[in-house]
Amino acid sequence: MPTAKRKPHLTHRGNLGDQMGEVRKRSGFISEKSCQKTTSLFFCVSLGTFGILGLGFLILIYTYLDYLQFGSSSLVQFAKQDATYERAYYEVPCSDDYKKETKFIDCLPKKCGRVVADNLLTDEESDALLRIGMKGLALGGSSGGASILDLHSGALSKGTEYINIFVMLKRMKEDLFTEEDFILYNNVKNRIHQTIAKEFNIPAKKLFLTKPTFYSRMTTIPAQTIHDEYWHPHVDKETYGSFHYTSLLYLTNYGKDFTGGRFIFVDKAQNMTVEPRKGRVSFFTSGSENLHHVEKVESGTSSRWEETV
């Protein structure tokens, strides 16, 4: 059973002195000071959001044998692409994963479950977020089928490695992202943050953005490294202990922009599918109660944004 290597953390500090750094500071997106003040709190909760189905994946421990042992051959649709949900909720018993934690007790889930909401973003916001991600990914891209762009750390897939997009842009003396881009990104991030806090009855001030948070793109290109193998069943919290909640924001449509690529919760009785829809936010508690994987993309490109708190 292969074990995925963690993605290298490439840090772009807020005091680079170039226009990009200043834009990010003014937009309230991130700053050196805020990172230093909240570093210890980043381990409070994990929230995953933004992707382009086909773009999104987490570098996690693969639990394929768990899938073979516990996964059901039966599928039930939790969220269909052609349906709109104000709030779809499915509760599951919390695993024992959270009992091991002794810090940040206020952040721990009081209940565990899966939620889908289709009314948090407008079509215009979803389209704009997709354009932001594609601008950055155009400067890199994995040689395999899964690419990421992390606008917090600057990490960008390039071939079989990662580069820092902000260092690249500084050297190129190019302003790729606008202040409006970061303002929109930050506003949507905060909106999803508030929604998760409300749903799981956690004080919003106790939830802090952690890593990784990134755009992801998945295609049919064959995998070149283990980082490209996004389809293995996994538990987010087993790989990143700081995760408590994971969220995904889909920016493209299943069955229209791509085929395959459905998100699947792996359960003993029956597996549950979430079909990506532009603007759809799917979020869930990150413990082993929510073992999951993504189907291989069969055609087209899937894009999304993932955010962790």
C-alpha cells in the first residue's frame, strides 16, 4: 500500500516588497504579522474549499485496502449535478480520531456529518474564481493529471515538482493577480468559513485557516508521480492532524465539463456520491467517519478550490 509524500510547503511572506505582496496585504488576504500571530491556531481546525474538479486533490495517506475492506459496491446519490440544494445534510457518528486531541477543545466537532450547499456563491463569482485559478495554473501544471495552485504559500505544480508562483512573478516583474482577485478570494473564503462554523456550532473566531488550501485541476493525463494519484480512498485527518473540517468549492460541472471525477464517501452499507456542480460547496468533518475518494476523470477537466481550517 503506497504512502503519499507530503507536498512541500513553499512560503511567500507578506513583506517581499513587490506590488503583489502589497496587494495581498491591502486586500486582507494574508500578512506576515497575521501569520505569526495565528501560527499556533492554524492547528485548530481544517477546512477545504476551491477546486476545479480535476484540479482538486489532497496529498494524503492512501487507504485503498480500507476501501476494499469497508467500501460498498452500492452507490446512492447524496447530491446530483442537476439538482439545487439550499442545504443537504447527512449525519454520521463521529470517529474516535478527535478523542486523541488535548488542545483547542473548542474546535472539536460536536457532531459529524456531510453538507452540500448550492447557494453560497453567484455564477459570476464562481466564474471569476475559476479565471483566477486558471491564470496561475497557466504558468505551471503537473506533468501528470493533477495540478495545484496555493495562493497562500505560493506553491504551484510544475512538471513533477513545485515552484513558488510569487517568486516567479517577482522575477518576471509581472502583476498577474489584481487586488480585486484577492478581495473576491478572501470574501468567498470567509463566507464558507462562517457557514461551516454555523453548521457545526463552532465559534467562528475559533476556526483558523490552515494548510493546504488550494486550487486543484484534474485531467485524464496519466499520473507521473504519487502526487498525481488523487483517486485513492483516504482520511484527511490521518495525513494532516490539524484538519477538523474539509470543504470543497466546485468550479466546473460534472457531465458537462468532464466525466468521471465524482466525489465518493466510502461507507460499509452504501457509498454516497457528490456530483460536482459549478458553485457547489461540499464540506464535512475530516476524521475517519468520512473516508472518501474521487473517481478518475474520464474526459475533460475538473476544477475546484479546497480550503482547510
